[in-house]
Amino acid sequence: MGQLVVSCLVLSVGVVLLLRSALGSDGYSTLLSGLSRASGWSFALVSAVVGVLLIAMAWARGMRPGLGTVVQPLVVGPTVSVGLALVDEPSSLGVRVLLMLLALPVLALGVAGYLNTATGAGPTEVAALTFDPPVPFRWGYNVLQASCALVGWLCGADVGAGTVLVVVALGPGIAALQPRLPRWEIPATV
């Protein structure tokens, strides 16, 4: 439980760094932003609807939600909101680029850490894990992020260098970190 919560907090820091760089967000956030703009629904409502749909899709393919499926959005959402309230967007392009570059390993560490708790994945990760196998997570995650970014952009969301960086490198970054972090296995029977 400790690793799950700490990893979600680390993930939150990565999201804040990426968002405060103002150079583009991850593909999933781009999707939610675009759908919110196109539908007129609030970001929170779009996030809830899309999240439930992705988790339902994964459940239909045999991936049951778990504690991590609930804890991840409950910790990350409010923590990102607090972080954005505390950290201003820098005016210097150099600092913004630095924040964007720092965001990637922090995001990868947070996601890898919480996935290694084997307590269930949040909406973005569960959608990629649903197709592993046959598509390895590192590539499925890239395809998911790219698809989300494209749909979000077509719906009017902004994209940038940070979006491209996440689409290309976050999946492999998570896959590279997972073997280096503690991994917990939940017993099949009690």
C-alpha cells in the first residue's frame, strides 16, 4: 500500500512538471481536454466517463479492477490540482524545457512503481495492459498515448513537444524501470 500511494504521488509530481512546462501534455490528458472542448462537458465528467469505459473494456477482456484502479485516480487527481496551485508556469523557455525533460523520468518512475504493486491499473495503463500479450505494454502504451493525442488534437486540444516526448518515450521508460523496482505479487488463492 505504501508503494502504491508513494508511486501515485511521484506520478502526480511528473504530471505537474509536464503541465507547468506548457509544452504539451500526455496523450490521455490531451484526449480528455479535446473531448471536453468538443462536447462542452466538464473535464472531470469526461475523465470519469472515459475512465469507466476503459476500465470496463479491460474488465471485459479479463482484467479485473483492483485497489490500484481506485487509489490511482483518487491520489493523482487531487495531488495534481494542489501541485498546479503551488507551482507557477515559468516564463523562461529554458526552464520550461527543463521541466518537460524532468517530467518524463518522474512519470515513468511513478507509473512503474504503482504498476509493480499488482493492485490494479488506472484507466490509461489498463487500456494498454489489456492487449499485453500479444502487444507488449511498452508499445501498446505508445499506441494508446498516440491515439489519444490524435483524437484530442482533432477535437481541439493543444499538443506540443511534451506530448510527442510522452508518446514516444514513456512506454519504453516504464518498461525499463519496472524490473528495477520492487514488485509485489498478490497470491492467487487465500
